[in-house]
Amino acid sequence: MVTVDIQTEKCTGCAHCRDVCPVNVFELRPTSEFPGMVDDPAVAAKFRFRGEKSVAVNGPECIVCEACLFECEGECIDITDDEGNVHHSTYK
């Protein structure tokens, strides 16, 4: 089974993952749903954080097209495919 993991502290809330995903894996949720979470300062040095974070609500539906991996500003998405290979996001 495919799993999609998001390092929430790196998520900028840019919504690119949600916008490019052909199978609707991602949903944005208000940062208030993540109490105590501290945004990654290295990501903050390059991008601004918005008021939402991405959540992989339909992770098992992922088809590993990798569209989200290339669009993720915070490089915070990891996808583990059916064979156990881990695909990391790398912002284009």
C-alpha cells in the first residue's frame, strides 16, 4: 500500500500539492489544528508560511505520479510506494 507522509513543520500551505494531485490526496487544514507545531526556520528563510497546512487525507489513493513532489515549496512530502521505495519532494 502506498503511503504519503507530510513533515508538517516544513509545509508552507502553498496548496501546490492539492492543486496538482490528480486523485485528490491532499487537503488543507488551518494551522490551529496543529497545536505546538513550530515551523521550520530553514524553510521560513526561503518561503512565507500561510495559515494552512497540507494533510494527506487520501494517501492510499496516491498513484505515485510525483506531481506533488516537484511542486512542494517546503520539500515536505515523502511517498512510499508499494515496493517500499521512498520518493522525496524536491522543489523545481
